[in-house]
Amino acid sequence: MKIDQKNEVFTKDVYYSYLSNSIDFSINPLVVGFEKCRPTKQEIVSNKTCYIIHYVLSGEGTLTFKDKNYNITKNNLFILPPHSNASYKQNRNNPWSYIWIELNGISMKSFLDKIQFDTDNFLYHDNDKLYLKNCLINMILDDDKATQKSEYYVILGYIFKIFSFLIKYYPKEVENYSSKQEIVVHKICEYLDRKFDDPNINLDEIAKKFYFTQSYLTRLFKKEMGITPIQYIDELRMKKAIELLSHKTFTIEQIAETLGYSNQFYFTKRFKKYYGMPPSKYKQKNLVDL
């Protein structure tokens, strides 16, 4: 969903709403807001006693958490735990705008356990249809129109939508059951078998395709296959290279291009590392099986 610039909420630099409720639910929204950061905005240091969800609508910035720096771009969602002592700042050349929710509750840990959340895995990606973005924009618009009595329940409904999406695409259970791991990795292998010769294939693209973070995808794949997804692609390309080198009509440059390498020199380097000799020598000797 594109933000309607005619809507008063998103023409402001900052919008926020404090929520109050007399009924104690297992998840309690406290604050929701939207901010369009100016290039000069100072770095934010967050050490609040509640959880904070941020969704970046546009722009980019840097988050520092547990002594690590993370580049956060549009359509990324990140969750900070209580007392995180995290700091984040917009890119001055491409300042971000984002929607945030502050919340707590006794069920937060149960929800977060189901989406692999921990201090090393707190960054999530939206899907191709930008479900999260649409959901959060509608949340702010509906909050703006809600009455004081209904506002809390409106926001609570959207929070459950957000977690239902994250639980669907970032299921913790995949990590707990070997059979499910095998099914997921099998699907990833099928995808790589079709796409290994795509010059644009990379770990980030694969992770987004299967709604995983890069680190989780690598761990899951290596646990089942013994190698990383990139090593798997490399093996597929090398096996295909042997097949193509057996044909006299293909040049080294043509083979490199067919396999998705940017140039024949990088292909030669990879082939030599894998087989111990350059592809030209292999072709000259007309070896069939190493």
C-alpha cells in the first residue's frame, strides 16, 4: 500500500498515540507511532522496559545492538527486547521513516519463541506483497480515526495480525523437528537446482525467498547438507562445467556465462580451486570423469 500523501497522519513528521486500557491482556500495546526522520535527527538510544517493534517504510539506517552494527533498509522489521541499550540512526543521505509499537505482556516471550527471536536474530523481512507494511499503515490510519475507548482494541487486533504473519513465515518449529528441517532444505535444494546458473543468485535473495534470515538459513542448510547454500550452488556449477567442457563447441567464456559467472577469469579461479587445474587444461585433456 502506498501512503496517501493527502492523509493528514503521514504528512506530519511525527505521529504517536499513548494507549490505555482497564483490562489486562496477555499482550498490551503501550504506544504506537510514525516518524519521518530528518537528516539531522540525533541518534536514538533505547533502553526502555518494554519491547519495541520497528518497521522501516522508506530510507535506511544503522542499528547497533550487542556491539554489532546492522544495516536496516525499507521493508525490514526489527524487534528490540526490554533494556536492550540499542542505538539507531537514520542514513543522512537517505533518512528513514518508520512505524513503531511499544508493547509488553506475559505472552510476549511465547510469541517471540515461535519466530526464532533472540538477541542474534531479531531482524525480519516483509514478503513480496508487503503484508506487514500494509498492515502497519492501516494500523496508524485506524488509530487516528478510533475513539479513545476503541483505540486500544484496534491496535491489539493489528498486533495479532503482525505476529500471525511472523509465525507463519518464521516458524520456530522448523528448528525443532528433523522431518520438517528435511522438508524445508529439500525445497531449498529444488529451488537452487533450478536457479544455480542465475548470475544474480545470492544468499540474501535465497533467504528472502524462504522468509528466513541469512544466518538461520545457513545454519539450517548446513546442518542437513553439511555445506552452505553458496557452496551447494558452487558444486552444481562445477558439475555442470564438466558436462559443458566435454563439448568442443563451447568456449571457456561461453561456459562461464552459461553457469552464471560474471567473467571467465573468476570461473577459471573457482574451477581450478575445485578440480586442481584450469578448465582449459581439463578441456585439452578431454577428461570425462575426475
